[in-house]
Amino acid sequence: MKQIKLGQTGISVSRLCVGGMSFGQAGTMHAWTLDQTATTKMVKTALNLGLNFFDTANSYSKGTGEEYLGQALRDNDVPRDQVVLASKVYFNPGRLSRAAIHREIDGSLKRLGTDYLDLYIIHRFDYDTPIEETMSALNDLVVAGKVRAIGASAMYPEQFDAMQQMAQKHGWATFQTMENHYNLLYREDEKALIPLTQKWGASLMPYSPLAAGHLSHPGWNTDTLRSRTDKVAKGKYDNMEENDLAIIKQVEAVAAKRHAAMSQVALAWLWAKGVASPIVGATKENHLREAVKAQQVDLDEEDVKALEAPYQPHPVLVR
């Protein structure tokens, strides 16, 4: 598995990141998450495939997402320095206040069973806490050695820029990654956020690279448990179904041309656009195996143009 450095850090990660939303007690957040036994098997498969980058959050499945991932790493006897662990803070009391950040990092570390995180990400922008307070608190964690680097997630460009400028002004840690919503069905961040992220030298690690599975199969719906029950995914994508089906047909055509799976074409497109490490949430081991093989798909300029041609501007999703 190829690797890449995150932002301006020395942290090397696999070109695919394993999404921790798939892990945790079913019913606490989603109906389709994996139990501890299945999580341990999935993590073992990921490690055997050369994936060393895992992304989770304090809010996933009411904390059990972090617990299951931490236990899976211990069950697989993984040396701590052989994996890169990222978690997130925001969907908690106090959002991104100083007190909340200091409290929540300790909770995440305990649930994951580690002394530090390689990457700590703010899950959303906090409208109620001064930017200076948030960035100062995040810097505290870096100074204390609880966090090696910090990252941001879905927000407006001007918010990201303001937070970076505040940190730079004080000589504090700046965001080294952006975990945004980016795939062939949703490209609105190309207008401003992605260029700004690149300007700051931060790496892209987008979530939902397969658009909740829409980019992995012909047509729109499937009969999976997630397809039937994931209301968040329906809210993100169903309103643009008519337009986006044309994009899906292009993915299918390029996949046939390249003798590849549709999901592999969708991932290869992200790498062609400069993405460092897309986050793949898998509930079946074969999903990870298929994703890793996407490295073998080499899209040319004609492929990229064909994939992008049907896209129409989408409503900017509420952050």
C-alpha cells in the first residue's frame, strides 16, 4: 500500500483511511455498525492490506466506536507506532470550548487505550466559542503531547481560513488536514475550500468517497441494511438523484473500459484530484480488498473529463 505524508508533518499514512463509523454498538447511532468481533476481524484485514490510518470520533456509536477500534488494535497486537489514529471532537457538551476539548481528548484516549492521537480533528465549526479559545486549546494538546497534529472537517472556507490565521498569528499549531465531503456526486468544495486547503498546505482526507455506496453500483438503490436505514445519506444525496444517475453511468462506463470495479474508479478519481487519503467505511472485508486494488486503476485525462462532464452545481449541504 502506498503512503503519503499528512500536510507539513512527518506523519506517513496509507493512501486509504479506514473509517471508524462502521464500528460500534448497533442501534446507538446506526443499525449497520459492526460488533467487537467483526470490528477486530475488519481491522486485521485492513492491517494485512497495508492500511495504517484509522479515523473515528468521540460521537460514533456513543463512544463505542472508539472503544471497539482500540480493542481491535489490542486484539491484533499492533504496536502503537505502527498505526496512525485520528479522532474528532464537537458533537459533545460544550462543542469546541477549552473545557470541552480538554475533557473530550481524555475520554477519547481512554476509550482507544492510547496515550496520544496522531491527529485530532474538529468535527464541525463552533459558532458559539471564540476561534481563539478553540485554537489555543488545540495547541495545548499538541504542547502536552496528547496530540501530534490537528485537522479540520466540514466547514465554510472563510471559517477554515480564519482559524488558520488565528493559529498562525499566535504561533500555535495549524490544521494539517481537511476532512470534507468530496466525491464525484458532490464537488462544491472545489470552488473555494479545496483551493484554500491546498494554499495552507493541508492534506485532503474526504469522507464519503463513494457517496454512501452510490458510486459502487449501477442505478441508485440497493437492498442493503444501510441503504434502507441511513437517513443521513438519503438527506445528502436523494434530492439530486436524477442528475447524479448520469454521473453513475459514466463511472460504470469508465469501470468497464478499465476492467475495474466502479468503487475503484471513484477512488482513483479522488487521487487524480490530489486527495491524500480518502476515508473508506467498510462493513465487509471484501470492500477493503477492493478499495486497495483501486491503486492499480490509472485514469487518463479523457477518463477524468468523462467522469466530471455530467456534474451540475449542487445545493451546498448544511454544515
